[in-house]
Amino acid sequence: MKDYCIRVSAGNGSIRGFGATTTNLVNEACKRHKTYPTASAALGRVLTATLMMGAMLKGDDLVTVRLLGDGPLGAVVASANAKGQVRGYVQEPHTQTKSKYPGKLDVGSAVGKNGMLHVTKDLGLKEPYTGSVPLVSGEIAEDLAYYYQVSEQTPSAVALGVLIDIDYKVLASGGFIIQLLPNAKEEIAVQLENNINNLPPISEMIREGETPETILGRILNNFAMTIHEKIPVEFSCPCSKSRLESVLISLGKEELEAMIAEQGKAELVCHFCAEKYNFNKDELERLLREAASK
Ligand SMILES: [Zn+2]
């Protein structure tokens, strides 16, 4: 099944929701970054959340989510646009943690409970907007719900789940975000909470073949759900050799001269997608001439 995200509303416009299956794109991200299971789960959850947050945007707007905890994973970062393209990385992909519960990955300890969650939205204005909150648990879904409550005053239920096989393959991944808009009545919140509490874990539902439509349907079936959009989603990074050429040129004449003298070549790796770009001596000399002419 292909990955996709849906955008829905319910309860006469007092509820909005997003649901996504991301098994393939999380697999792709984990393969690129060669992540171990706990890192795969953390990265998968952040990618899934970020792409749903991207679906809240318009046009060329961008959202970047950064979790900076004090755990061994280091930073977990993802960035998405409104077109269903998401990319991301985890600083220490080979982190392994022991879990108190067999079969469960301890994402909270790997991320760390002390730290910050930053959400940056680039809406094409002069300055991007950043909202930051302290981490609640490092489990990511809870941290995002807290972000929405505190930073955007939007009560939200967030579920994110990644199921990893013993061979490190991602078996199932996905999530949902349900938000109450300002006109929502109190009893709606209570009923929604009940519906959500009665759900099996999200990764299990996806594993069993449930879709964003059926999962959101279970939560919103008493509130007349309308599906507005279905967006195909993928792991996609806009990096390219020519973009990295500009990075090299911006290092300046001296740096480039040293690089040519010492190594005679350069290998640059994109943080976000782990793609490698190689530059040979001729190419570096051309970039040096460009840097020198600036
Ligand atoms: Zn890239």
C-alpha cells in the first residue's frame, strides 16, 4: 500500500483531523540513515508528525520540527511541505537503548526527557515563525500535543506509531492529529477522548491493514466526518550537487585552496537524506575560480 495523508473535518467544523500511513517512507529514511530500531522509531514518529503538520500548510510553506533532548539520540529533525514531501534525520542513528518492557522501544529515554521541542514555520513571510516548548516525555506524540496546547492554544490529540521487525525493517508506521477548534463544545472533547482511549495502538492498526480513513472513522464516526483531501506522501529531499556547489563556494577562496592542496577532492553528505556528493580536483578548481571572482 502506498503512503498517504488525509485531511478531514467533523462535528460541524469544530474538529479537524489528519491521518497518515508512512510505512514506506519511514523505511526509506531508515535505510538511508542506517538507523538502529530505537532511532528508527524516533525518526519515524517525527517524520509522520511533520508531514501531517505540512498538510496544514499551503503552497510553498515549510514546517520544520526539531527535538533537542538530553538523551543519546541527540537531535531528531524533520521538515515537510504542503505537497506531502518530508525529509529528516537523527543525529546518532546507531543509538541502542534497553527497554524496561520486552518488545517495546524506549523512545522517551533515547530522546531524553529534558530538552526542547521547536516548531518552525516558514510561511513565505520575512521571518519564519518558531514556537518552542519544553519536552514532556520525549515520546514525541505527547510532546507535540503539549506544543499545540501551549504554543498554539489548540487542544490536540496526537498518536504516532512505528513497528519495527527483528531484521530492523519497518513493519508499520503512521499516526493521526485530531484538533478541537475554538467553537468546539465541551461534550465533544469528552466523547473524543473516550473514542481515542478505546483505540488499539496506531502501529498495530496499520499493521492489520487499517487505513487513515478507517482509523479516523473510528475516532470521528459519531461526528459526521468529511474527507477533504488525500495527499500522497514520500521521503524527498531537495538537495542537489549544484546546491552543494554553492555551499562550497561560500566557504571562500582559502578554505577551497586548502581542500585542494590537502585532499584534492571533497565528499559532502546531505544531513537530511544522507546522499553523498563527490567533487574531484577539476570541479573544486572551477569552484575556486568562482569563489575568487566574487
Ligand atoms: Zn538531501
